Amino acid sequence: MLIAANWKAYVEDAAKARKLVASAKKLASGGMHQIVAAPAAPHLGLLAQGNKSKLAFASQDVSATTGGAHTGEVSAQTLHGIDVAYAIIGHSETRGRFGVAEPDFTPEILAIFGESNATVNLKTIAAIEGGLLPIVCVGETLAERKTGNTDAVVAEHVTLALKNVSAADVAAKVIFAYEPVWAIGTGEVCAADEADRVCGVVRSTVAGLYDAATAEAVRIQYGGSMKPDNAVELLSKPNIDGGLIGGASL
């Protein structure tokens, strides 16, 4: 299991971030699962560099570039250089039109970065080439679910994210996180059987693009209001290999 804690912008104080990391390191040291913490970018250098514990660190985003004249960007090479291991790519809070909410977005989860399937693909490739393991987020909005387009949207997200990515890299390095947009930060959760079914869509899409062995090897997390009272059931499902957890991870 890969259990990733996405702290988003909740933890603004470095002292609190250090306290959370100390707690997470204790969890990681005694468990069989891989625990990952994704603090805010300014805290990554403070917390990740020189890390020798079983706890791993993730960036909440990564640049599609490798450096140069790209103001505000942070490359995979830069992150790898401070011992960051993973990068979250294409989270629902970064996908969508610039500052324009979909009908079922709340102000709290307004997509502000205009992330597209194309940029997700470029960032996935950049992460792999820069030594990071990409956690690629896929999932449908409430409007897409209501119109019966969940499977098509998820399959499209997976297919376009993996353009020009080799089967070997998919099997060994790529992690998918199925996160239904309507369940992000809302308290709503996808029923465990349905979450498993859609994670199965992710796996079958990978199988169609590559082969059964690659699909079996790829890790698929569930993200979307995973909490202590539903985590056990969700993580018991055959197609769910971990969780991408937001506010509850605090």
C-alpha cells in the first residue's frame, strides 16, 4: 500500500509541519506500507533534504520543464536534489479552466491552474526523467458522473497521461490516484465497491495500452474523502493499492 498525505495549503507553520513529519516518521518506521508526506513547497527543503527515514516526501506539483527561464517553476531535478521522491500531478484542484469553476466545484476546490491532460502528460514525463515517481490524479466531475461519462473520462485521463511513456516506466514508476472530483474535500465518498470498479477501469485502460503484466504492476490509489471510518473497507478492495488523503491526513 502507498499511503500519501497531501497537506495542500493547510499547514502554514514550519514548526507544525516538523511536528507532523515526526509523527509520520513513527508511523512509517513500524509499518509495512509506504508512507508519503506532501507538505507545501517552501517546507519541502526543510523537511526532505537529508531524510534517511522510511517516510518519503512528495511535491504537490512539478514543472514540465527542466530548468531555465521559467519563473516560479520547480523542476523534477531540483526536487530530486533535495531528496523528494514523488510528485502529485493533475490533482482536481489544479485541473480545469483558469479560475472558472465547473458547476459542481465549490469555492474551496476551485481549479486555478488550468491543468490539462496535455500538461499532465508533460509533467508525468518530466517527473520520470527527473528521478521522481509521479502520482497521476484522474477522476470525473459530478456533472460527468450524472451523464454516465465516468468511465470514459477516467480512461481518457489515463490514456493521455501516458502518451510516450514506456511500459517499463508505467509498471515501475507511475502511480495513479482515482479521485472523483465531487468527493474532494466535500466529505462525500465514493462507495467502496464503486471506487474499486473505477480503479479497475484505470487498470484495464493500462492493460489495453500496454499489457496485463503492466496493468497488474501499476499502483492505483483512491483519493476522495478517505477517512479512518472508511479506509479499511476501501483499502481491502483488489484494485485499490493505497490512498491519496487530504485533510484527514492532518
